[in-house]
Amino acid sequence: MTAPPTGRDSAPRAGRRRLTYFHGQLLSAQDLRQEQEQFLARLRLHNLALHGYGVAYGLWTRPVPAPAGDCPGPGRAAPWLEVTDGVAVDRNGDEVIVPCGALPRHDLWRLLDEEERHRAAQEIQERKPDGVTVYVTIHHCEEPVDSVRAVHTEGCDSLPRTAYAHIREGFALRATTRQPESDPCGPQCPCGPGTEHPRPGCGDGRVLGPGLLLARVEGVRPDRALAPEQIHPEERRPLSRRRPTVITSVSWQHGGRLTTPQIRALLGDQGLTVAFSRPVRTATLAKGIADIFQITGGRGVHGTVMRLETEIKPEQADCETTKEITIRQTDCEYLNDKDRVHLVLRTPFILDVCGEPVDGTHVGGLVPRPGGPVPHRTGLLPPDGSGPRTSGTVTGGAGVFESWVFVDNPKNAKDDDTRGSEPDETDEVRS
């Protein structure tokens, strides 16, 4: 009686292969290269399947003055920047490492290739005198080093040939004026060992992998130094298999204090506007997704909770997807002094263009309003330390979005400002 085949016995013959060593075995250079490649392929598979791709930590982009001796001309400057140390994984699964103390510095204008520099210079001269937008990317880089002469000939070679003894891995910075493509809906396909990865050469013996976006730089000119506010490192992709859709801005100040006319204008005529990082499906914006509650305050009976009638309007009602919605009050309930208006947006029920739920966790209540100040205070910076906060957590959950404002009618209130005042430390204590 024969035993049933096990999983190992039934494995396909085209599966992974690795060397088995024995005494007296003759190994060729090809055998050792294949041994290295299969371990590298396993590492890439592990990186993409378990972690995804993006920046793990570091790799901040910041402006720096031009180095001593670099003189573009009298009275002129140059857009120099540097990148801090850090680690990332590119879309091939290769690790991109900028070691501690490296701090690569480059003239951003010179990082553009010749064709893009010419096109950007024309745009600055004709249409964009304030400068163009440039995207900075980092690439995994390999180049052969240490040329040596072989001891023995191979095949029909008459003389021992020279070859490179090592491959040095590193990184390369590039810049482009072309906006990078958005993330696909599915995570990067983790190709199996032995799969050839597209590795275009760059003309100088090096091989570059696909680039990772580090920053968007606005208003770049060849004759102007960079300011910190021009660089937007929050554009980079954090290390993850899939970047969740989050809420990027709202049209009110969370925890703010508004007068009764201001709150009526905000809820009625203007509406509460919510913007997302990528399009969401309008078919999922069903009734009940959003609720506005009035919590009575002030003297006398207070603490009563009433639900106000609301409606949700996408930015374009006739489209399948939208990046912005407006929530309005449709009834005539009156809001009194010291009441609190509480918004609950059930983002797990809102699906993005990829069919995934929106991560609406309102961490710290720090999602900003468009054009308003970035609501950062000491100790409340985002985990990556840059840019305005969005909703969402590092783990990519799908929490409910909540926010509130207070009705406050001081004696000298100005009714023409519907944005509300900035909350401070005492406001939070009182609330």
C-alpha cells in the first residue's frame, strides 16, 4: 500500500530551487549567482507581501544654502536641498537606505534632466513666473565596482579577461516636473523568486529601480533659494501594503466657538464640507451615513440630545465618485447659546474608488480646514513630523469621524465670520 502524496511530494517541478552542497562539488560562477538571486528574490517577496512599499522612517527633504564655492552668479541663488538618513522599500521590494551622516545635497534644478529643465524654463518665462512644481524621488541603485583580472580563461577566451568583483548598492535622487501616478487599488504584486524585475539603466553603468516620491516642491526657479514652506514631504508614501483613504480637510475648526448666526449659516447655507484623499463612491453615501446632533447646554435643563435632519450632497451629484461632500441641516431647529453641535460621519460605510472603507479616525481633532492654519501645538505633530494632519491611524483602521463646535454668543460677537475661533487650552478645559 502506497502512502498518499504529501504537500512536498506534490509541489510543482518549476518551484523554487536552491543549491545543495556536498564534498567535492564543482561550483561555477553561474551557480553562485543563482544562489544570490534566489535569496534576494525571497527578500523582495517578503518585503512586498508582508510590509508593502514606501518610506519606513526618515528621508526628510529640507532646504539648505548653497555650498561654499558654488556661485551661480552675482545676486542669484539656487534651489539647494538635502535628504536626511532613512530607510524605504521600493515597488520592486528592494531596500533603499540613506546611511547616517550621508545627508546628500543637490541643486534641485540640476536634478531635472536637460529636456525638463528646458521645458520648465519656458513655463517660467511664459506662464509661471513664480516657479514650477517639482517632484523629488529616490531610487534603489546598483553599480559594478572593483574591476579585477580573472585568473583563468573561460570558454574560448585567449587571455584572462577583466570583470567587476562586487556590486555596490546605494541610492540615487531624481527630480521631475511630471506628477507621479496615484497608487493602484490593489497592493503591489509580490513576484516570486526568479522573476525578472524591470531595471532600466541610467547611462552611466548603474541600474535604477522604480522611484519613491519623497516630496513635492512648489515655486521652483533656477535663480531662487528654497523656503521650508515650499517643500511638502507629506506627499510621500508611508510603508504599507495599501494607503488608506482619509479625510484631508474640513470647512470648520474642530472645537471652535461660533455665534448663533454663524452656526446657522455654517449648517444651512454653507454646509459642512469634508474632503477625501481619493475619490469615494457616491452610491455609498446613503441616508444615515452622517448625523448632526444638538446637545443642549447653558443654564436650566441641559444635556438633552436631539438629532437634526440632514442631507449629504456630493461635489458632483451625477458622477460615480467624488472627492468632496457637503452635509447640510434641512430642518428649522434653533440652536441656543452654550449648545454643542456634534457631527458623526460613519466613514466605515463610505467606500473609496477601490472598494475599501475610509479611515475616518479623527486623531487629536486636528484635521485642518482649507486655507486655515495647520492646527499643530506642542506634542501634537503627526507621527511622521510633517504636513497637516489627516484622519486615520498608522495601522489603517476605519474608525468613525467625529467633530463638534460650540455655540457661544459673547456680547461683542462678530456675526460676519462663519469660520469660528481657534480653540485654545482654556477652551478645551471648559468644554
